[in-house]
Amino acid sequence: MNVYFLIYKPYQVLSQFSPQEGKQTLADFFTVPKDVYPVGRLDYDSEGLLLLTNDKLLNNRLLNPKFAHQREYWVQVDGAIGFEAINKIQKGVTINIDGKDYATKPCIAALFEKDPELPERNPPIRFRKEIPAPWIRMILTEGKNRQVRKMTANVGFPTLRLVRYRIEELVLDSLQPGNMIQLSQTEIYQKLFHGK
């Protein structure tokens, strides 16, 4: 039987259940059936929404680039990012993927007017009084390795904190780091594929 879990992957946790020396994994926070794995991944130093399932069809549909789907990230950057840099991100920038130049697809990017409400990160970002650390929202339809970080760095504003907030209509909502909820196949498919 296919099962579906939404989790808030905490910061500095690997997106895997198999042990790795010296690093926390999903197994330190979540107990799921043995055949359940994350769909895609979030980097060790990123946090937020991750879907766990044993549904192979869904796994293929979400990871195959031809089925582009929206992923929304909330990104705290180092420095006062302005319209020009955000505009560049939206149009697409050239980043390095596996030693080759890659032009990112156009995306949606915007500055938050006020900081989003998120749980405190543990440990918190390094705070520097004289340098602002604003938040931007980025909505991508692709997911290359460390893409968001490479995109903000390309325009001169390194990422300090990165939270995946949404995959299509699945959202973090009130989940806290280390929390998990189970959803039905119907709920998952409606939120991801809008009944398609």
C-alpha cells in the first residue's frame, strides 16, 4: 500500500535514512515503513518541506524534468539585495552544474516586505549588525544541485538560510522542524497534480 508523509526536514540533517558517520539523518527524527524514501532531496544545510513515500509512479513524476512543477523557496541572503539582482534571477543566470555552465530557466523572485514567520534555526545564522539579511521568495520549476544558492551567489548575495516552503500546493504551513504529517493519496495527488 502506498503511503505519503510530509515532513519539515531540519537544518543540518541529511535527506536519507541510511546512517552516515557524524551526521544526523531523517532516521533521527522520523519513523516510517522500510520501503518509504524521500522524493528528491534537500541539502544538508537547507531545511523545509520534503515528501516521503513508497509510490514509485509519484517519485518518477516529481523527479522527471519533463513534468515541471513549482517549488517555492524562502531565501535569506547576505546583503541588501535590490530590484536589479532580483530581476537577473528571474530572467535566469548561468551557474555551474557538474563542471558545465547551465542557464537557469526563468523563475519568479520577489523581496518579502516583512520577514516570513518561520521557526528559529538552530544554530541561527551569523548576525552582523551593519549588513542586512533580507528574505526573498523564489519559485522554480527545476531543481538542479544547490541551484538556489548558486543563483543568489551569482548576483552577489550569498544564501544564509534556505527553506523550501512549497511543492505545488503542498505547503509547510504550521509544521515545525522534525514534524511529520501523513496524507492520503487523493490529497497528495490533488495538491500536486490538481486532479490531472
